[in-house]
Amino acid sequence: MSLVVLIALLGLSASRLNVEQDIMKILPDNGNNAVQKLVFEKLKVKDNVVVMVSTEDGDIASVHKCALTLEKELNDALVPDLAKSVDFTVDPDAGQSTSDIIYNNLPIFIDNSVYSTFDSIFSADAIDRRMAANYGALHGLFGNFAADYIYKDPFGLAGPALKSLANTQVSSKYSIIDGGVYLSTDSTAMITITPTFPAGDVNSSQKLTEAVEKVLAKHNEAKIDCFGGPVMGVYNSRCIQKDMRLTLIVGILAICTIIFFSFRDRKSVFLILLPSSFGFLFALAVMALYKGTISLIAMGASSAIMGVVMSYAIHVVTHKEHCKDAPQLIKELSSPLTVGSFTTIGAFFSLTFTSSSLLIDFGLLASNMIIGAMIFCLIYLPHIMSYGETGEKRRLLRWIEKINAYKIENVSFLVVVILLLSGYGLYHYNDVEFDADMNHLCYYPDGTLDVEKRLQRSTCEDGEVSIYFVSAGETDEESLVAYHKMNHTLDSLLGTGDIVRHSHLDKLLVSGGEQQEKIEKWNSFWTAERKQTVTQQLKKSAEKYGFQPSAFDPFVKTINAEYKADRVESAFEKVPQSPLSKHIDSWFCSEDGMKMAISNVVMKAEAKQKVYDSFVGSRNVVILDKPHFVQGYMRSVQDDFNFVLGVSSLIVFLGLLLNYGRLETALLSFMPMALAWLIILGVMYFFGLSFNIVSVIISTFIFGIGDDFSIFITDGLVDEYSRGRHTLLSHKIAIFFSSVVSILGMGVLVFADHPSLLTVAYTSLIGMFATVLIAYVLQPLIFRLFVTRRTEKGLSPITINSLFWTILLIGSFGIAGVLLSLVALLSYCLPLKKIWRYNLLHYLICYFCRGLIWIATPRLTRKDADNTHEDFSKPAMIISNHQSVLDIVRVMALTPKVVIMAKKTNWNSPVYGILLHLSGFFCSDDATENYIPQLKTLVANGYSICVFPEGERSVDGKIAKFHPGAFFLASELGIDILPVVFAGHHYGIRKGDIIYVGRTNIAMKICERRACAPSDRAKRLFKEDAAEYEALIKSEYDALCREIDTPKNPYFRHLLEQNFILKGPVLEYYTKAKIRIEEDYQKYWRQIPNNAVVSDLGCGYGYLSFMLSHTMPEAEIHSYDYDEDKIEIAQHCYSVADNQTYSVADIVNSDFVESDVFILNDVLHYMKADERNSVLCKCLEKLKDGGKIIVRDADKSQKKTHKITKLTEWFSTSSIIHFNKVARNIDFFDAEEMKTFAEKHGLEIEITDNDETTSNKIFVLKRKNKTY
């Protein structure tokens, strides 16, 4: 019912949403580009539609007849609603009407510089000469045409203005034939339609295009072509709609078919489509409430993310097969779905930070679609599905499961391909260009490009371009001042030859302030006296040459008229039928408070940039060169693209980091997206493809869907590692269906005709394939390489921290080995005595080893015995147990004068083998007798010899049997035997695991020297010596271990922490915090014998049991807990000791094994009093003689500190965190209850405070007959 009500409310809200169809919304909208964008949107001169009429035989008569008919029919169909005018014929009275307007406003159109010549122009002699010239002109060839102009302006004062008007003829390639406009190059008639709306108005463009097409469809007597901004916009819109319909139908059919034949439940298709539909409705409703409007293009583009939205439903539907009910499904999918959707929402939401309103709309719509789909998937969808159905799986699903069950990460070829493609993309990262030419994203119907080229050739020659320059301002004054400056700059470039023609109305468009200035100049010149003098002289000269006395009255009227400043075009509006009224509107117009004046420039193509550079920083000048205009915006788009890429990457990575709590898993999950992007770059560069504005959307799509895939793969790997659950296959099947849906949804766009949709198809397909392949191959490979394969061997996972120390220490060791080998080679070439060379090299080796040990101190803490009694002043045979490569470093750091028997692998090492050869070391694999002379020489020079009698390193630290060779050598060399004992080294660097340096305490003890046996002893006696020293070192080793193998040793704390990393940030943080709060469980460790049987009741995750089992290898630990999830995690720790067991049990109703120690740590307050008593009695029954029961719990009588305890307990058990599972109400008790139980059962009781902050106390109950 709630779902129905919610859908009704969302539908009501969505119905109020207004849809915008302005394609210009795709362009950025920021302060710097606001003027340019407004001019480009509103200026209509660029939006004219041209209809070209021609015939194959070039018959002018038939073309003219058809053009006249079209002009009339188009005029009837379009004017005045859709077009301001439809023009083919030219008004023959245009010249007369134009000149009347100029003459009636003559002072405004006279340049101020002309007044300096007026005195000479209006002198008596000059007037007389002018009349003679006028007389000659009237009797010339064009006398009839010139008569009216001469009478109105006998002195030619309006000449510059009339010339400026004539200058607006853009090209000489047009000709007037029978009053109609034709291309001069052929017999093509030109009909110009001037719309009443800008090209961005999609609805009006659609109506105009349909009306034009309807008229043109009636005529087949001539070839008719149509071109213009509004028409091309409609053609592109139609192409997109056709492509989207086709691809949507094909995609949905393919998707539904695969889903239908894969799932047993026939409702699966319906269930998968429901969240997408709900999400779309939710997004529209939110947009209606938040914004009220939305771009239609953004709504269309939202279909591209249907694959992302549907993938969530697919995950739910496929995972249902592995769940028994809705709560289990929600529990297992809530985390990956929530995190995946959060990062995807963040990726799409990053589009709202761009400057394009279309991208902002798309980002908001996509984000809210995902939010709505997630709400449906986690709240409603699990409850409308059926569970527990059994039956045979469909063949297609079984086939899909087999494919996904195959461990594709083991295919080396794919790993190599991915790495090579990623490397290639990284190398060419900055080489892929951004395509700012929007024409490459536009659809051109057949023949349209040829029509466009013909129009371009009609205005300029080959190698020339025709460009509009616009000055814009909020007022006439601002616009026209900028217009004059702009034309002045263009005229100066005309003189350089960079500009071929410059057409403008500079002389006709005069600002209000300049008008007033010119009128005042006119009035100051034409004083009453001058008017009278000039009038008299004019009449006198006129009569002299036979003119009527009143012939020049129009001019006399002009100089006697009163003038005032006015809006320039208002003069032309007074003559509505004037062609100049239409003409001026194309050159000076006002839209949305923006005043715009236009100039047309024909320039050489190669000079474009030079001309454009002249206007850099001119805020009021807009260049209407489409590529140049769009390039400016595309630079903003490119910045937006880089910003979106960076922000979406950051959001996704931070989301992953917060979810997993570790940099390693965040990087592992982020890797597919990063490498997929590199592969996209590499493929695009290889095929010569460029980025464009569509790539901004695609980048968010790749990051949006990619992070979902990688999160589910990581969750499957982590779930398998932490709990042993094999959910990875389920996640991979869901990813398979999700990727198929996305690939089909986007891939069918390859059948589209529109270039932008093809860009979407190719880029997204490359990205999707790359993302899925990397998620399937590299993620499992890396996780298993650094985690699973190691933990299966009982080794710690490789982390960034451990990798840092490994690189630092092992890297330093390797580098030093190479450098010292070079020094050894150099010393070998020098004329030095061998012993001098040995001394030099050994001093360098010794001090390097000491430095390496010092560097490793934060990782390897030394707890050495007091070894000051030995100064190595006398040579000795050093014998030691062998656990790790650290043994060698530590021996070499003891004294510069020591040589070691090296194994053959080290002797032949490419890193430091040369150093060993040239430093006097010897190979243990060779016959020892061969080295005796050399060793005697070293001993004679004070060198000690080190031999590891075990012959090889121990894996677990246990000392193996000693071989007698060292003792034979000692007797042959006549030197003392010096036992040295190492402990903890195998915790630092284990045999076979040199890439991991653990955190631990290490210890060394140098024993007292002993004299060697005589050299003539029998061989069997050397074996006895070996056994004797073996026993000695084992004894000393055990003593050292007892000192360092305690909970204080950071190795055990670190080992416990390492067992709970990569299992979730909350659990990892809780583990570390718990260990520190419990002070490494030293209080319990001190209470328990080394060989005790211990039962840990209510063990939780088993931290205490884990610590006891590793620090007490002879003990037997049994752990019980009510929470099966905690036991499941504890059982799948990689370092569970052989002496430790875990069991799921409610200790109230379960039985226990006989134990020396029972531990009830923060358990009893979860029971009622009678249950507590029952559990304690069962412990007492199973308690061995002399055993003890250790209880740690709160004492509610401690009122002040008990508040803290109650608060922490509420947090751990509340429904918000629910860290501890409870089946009963919490019932705290006091110390008296424990005392009463002890007294009743004859037990001794010790009570100590656990800490100062809480009310927790430790109760130790002992049997009286025996103590520990």
C-alpha cells in the first residue's frame, strides 16, 4: 500500500515538470562566456534558412517561375508566426526609400571631420562650380536616376552614408535578375527565410521545418535544396529520435530475451525493469520539486544509464537464488549495493559542478534515478520476490554459471594484454586530443554538406571565409560605441590585406550621444546668417545654369529643419515598407535587453587567427565563427571534462576507502576504472579518435558502472577470505548480466546514424569491455597473490605498510649488495694486499649491517641480553641457530672481522656473489678441507668464522639437529667456540617469505666462549660436541623465548590484527581498539598456566583465545560464542593455531569440556540471575582440580563508573550498530552476587578493578585445594 501511495505522489510531482528543448543548453554557461552565448543564441542573422532553386538545364525562366511561386507559398505558410519575412524578389523602390530616410536624418550621418571642408564647400565659387557639375550630371547617361539625389543633396553630403549602405552588399556573387536574387555563378535562385525565433527554439524550428517541407513537397519541377540552423537542428533531432527508438527497441528485446531464458522465474524480466521505472519516476519528481524544468536532451541521454540502474535489480534477482528469505538478501547485499550506488551517484553528481546546464540536468537526473532505484531494490523488491523455489536451472543460466566459474585470472595471456594496453594508454595519456568541433557531432543528411559549401562559395572565393562580427551591449549607446571601435580595428586590418571585404553600417548606426554631438555640430555651423547666405547663393547659381528657383528647396528644407537624437532604427520603422527597415533589423537588433550591431568580414582563411587575436580581451565583441565560437566553449567543456574526471575519480575512491577502510582494497577496487580509462585512451589514440563533449557523459558512465563491478568483485573476494563463503560466483553472474545489459543497451547504438550516438557506442563499449575484463582478471589475481595465497600458507597478507618496510629494508640490502660488489671489484683492481682489501670490505659490510638494523628498529625491536662480555678481540668459531636472513645481518654487525659460510645460492648470487668471493667468504657446499689454509690466514689476522650448524633455516623457529663440521673446523683452526643464540628472527622474516618484514621483538644472547677440542679427535666425538652445543643453544633459546614470547611482543598483537584486516573497517578498528584496551590480554595470560585446558565462554571474535593459543603453544583452547557470524569470521582467520577450536553455542544450554580455566569475559550480564548461576555451576562441575573461573563483568554498585559501562553497552547492542548479538535483556549484577556464589560453593575469590573508567571488575574463583 505504501508503494502505491508513494508512486501516486511521485507521479503527481513529476507531472508538474516543464521540459526544455533548447539545444544550446549543452554549451557552458559562465560569467566569461555569458555575452557570447546570449549573442549566439539570440542573433537571428545566423539562423536564416536558405532555399536554393535550380534546374539541370539552367533554364532561368522555369527557375524564376518556381522561385516566385515558392516565395508566395512560403510567405503564406510562415509569415508572421514562424518567419519575419520570405525574400526572393527585391523592391525596386528600395533606393528611393533608403535615401529619403538618410536625407531626413542627414546631420546624424555626416562625419565630424567633414565640417572642416564646409567653409570651402559652401563658398560662392564652390557653389557655382557644384551647380555646373550638377548640370552636367543631369544631362549625362544616368541623369534621370541622379536627378532626385541632386535636388535633395546638391553638395553630396549624404554620399558617405549612402556608400556605407551600399557597402553592406556582402558579395558580388549575387545578381538581380527580373527582381529576383540569383547566384552569379549559375542559375540558382536564392530564397531567404528570416525566422522569428533563434535556432535553439526546438519547437518553433520543428514547425518551421515541417511547414517548409510541406511546401517544397508540392514542387518537383526543379531541384530544391534547403539549409539553415533551424532546419539542421530538426534534422539532427529526427535522426537522434529515430536512432534512439531503433536502438531502444533492439536493446530492450535483446535484454529481455536473455533474462527470460536465463531465470526460472518468468517474472524476472518484470522485476528487473521495475526499479528502473521507479527510479526514473523518482528522478522526475525530485527534479520537479528542486528545479521545475529539465532538458529534453538530458531526459533522452538518461536512457544511457539504464544499464547502470538495471544492474542493481539484476544483482538482487540473481542473488535471490542464494538466499532463503528477504532479510538475508537485504543483509548480504545492503553494503555492496549501498556503497556501489553511493560512488556511482557521486560520479554522476560531479556533472553538476560543470558549467553546462544540460550536463547539470543530466547529472541530477542520473543521480536521482540511481537513488530511486536503490530505494526500490533494498526496500520493496526483496519483499515482492518469492524464495525457496527449487527446480532445475535453465540451460542458459547453467552455461553462464560455468563461464563465470572459470578462473579467468589464471589466463596469463589476458593479464599480459591488459598490462600492455594499460601501459600503451599511460604512455599516450596526454596525446589524445579534445575535439572542439561540434560539426563532428552533427548529423548531415545526404547532399547537405554540398549545399553548405555552395552557400559558402556564394559569399567568398576559395581560400576565403565570411565571418560575422557583433558588438553587444546592454544599451544602444554601449553597443554602438563598441561597434565603431570594432569597425575601426577591422578597417585597419583591411589595409593590411588580411581582410578582403568589410561590410557594415558604421555610418548609419550612430549612438545617442554621438547623434546629439553631431546635431549640435550641425546647428553650430548652420547659423541663421549662413543659412540665408547659402540659400541665396544656391538660388543664384541655380538660375545661372537654368535650374528652377525652387529646384533645390528639398536641400533648403534640410538645412532649416530641427533635429533631435533618436534610436537609430526608429527612423526606419517610420517607413514600414522600406527594404532598409528589414535590412537594418538584420544588422542591428535587440533581444532580451541585449543590443547587437553586426559587421560582415570576408578574410583570407590563413589570416583568421591574426584577425581574431586583435579582439582578444574585447568583452563586447563576439565573433560569429561557429568553429571559433564553439572552440571557446569547448575549452570550458574540456576543463569541465578534466574536472568531472578528477571529481568523479576522487568521489569514487573516497567512497571505496570509507567502505573498506583500507587503502589496499580501495586501490584494488579502483584499479579497474583507472586501467579501463588508460585502455580507452590507448585505443582512442591508436585509432585516431578524439574526446568531445559526449566523453564527459561517458566518463561518468564508465566510473559509475565500473565501480559497481569492482565493488562486487572485491566483496566476493573479501567474503570468501573472511567467512569462507563462495559468493564471488553469484556476484560475477550478476556482473555478467549487468554488463550484458549495459553493453547491449549502449552497443546497439553502433547501428545509429548520428555521430554523437556513435561516439557514445564506441567509447562506452571499449570502457565496458575493459572494466569487466580487468575486474574479472586483475582483481582476483592481485587479491589472491597478495592475500589469499599467502594466508593459505599461514603467511600475513601483504599491505602497503608491510610493502613499504619490505622495499626499504630488502631494497636497501640489495642496493648495498650491488654497491659493495662494485667497491669490491674496484679494490680488486687496485694494488692492495688481499688482507687490506678484506679489512676494507668487511668494515663497510659491518657498518652497513648495523645501519640496516638501526633503520629496521620501528619494525624489529631488539631485546638483546647483556653481551658486553664479548669484544671479539680474539678469533672464535661462532655457532648459532639459524631462523632467518636476519641472522646473517646480525652476525655481520657483531664485528668487522667475521666471515660466514655461505650456501651455494648466495655464493652465486648476481647481487652480492662477487662481494662474497672478493671478501674472503667461503661456500658451505664445497669440501670444508679446501678452505682450511685460507681460513687459517684469516684467523691469523684476527678474523672469526661463523657457521650455522643446522645447515638451513628453520621455518617455525624450532632448532634442528646440529652437524659436526663447525666443531671440526674449530679444532683444525685452533680457535674457541662462541655460541650465539637468536630468538624472534623468524617472526621478522620467515624462510621462503623474504617479501614480508614482520613487526616483532628480536633477541640475541652471546654465550661464554669454550675451548675447542684437539684436532686429532675421532669424527664421532665431534658429533658428540655438536649434540652438546645443540642442547646448550636450545636451552638458551627457550629462555629467550620465555622472555619475548609474551603478549607484550608486538608480533602477537600485530599477528592478531593482521588476521582481522580486509574484513571491514568497523571490525578492523574494533579489533585494534579492543586489543589496546585489553592491554594485549596480559592480565589473563598471567593467570593461566602454559599447559592448561582453557574454555573461553562468549569469546566473540576470539581475540583472547587467539592470543593465548599463540603465546601458550602447549595449552588447549576451546572457544564458544552465541553469534555464529563472529565464530564464522574467527574460524576463517589464517593463523588459527592447532591447539585452538571454535564452536557456535549458547552457553546457557550447552555443555563444555573439562578445563583448568574457564573465562567468562563480559558475558554474564546478558543472562538472568538464574541463568548466570546455572552457567557458573556447569563451569564448576567441569573445572579440574586446582582450576579457576575468571569472570570479567560490570559491578553495578559502582554508580559513577557504571554509567559509562551502560552507555558503551547500549552502543554495542543497539539496533543502530548492533555489534553484539543479544537474545535476552541485559541484567547487570554487583560484586556481592559473585561473593555469594563463591562462598556457597567453597571457592576463593579475588576481585580487582579492570580499569579506572568503567565499572568492570575481574573476579577470579579458585578451588581451595590447589593453586597455581
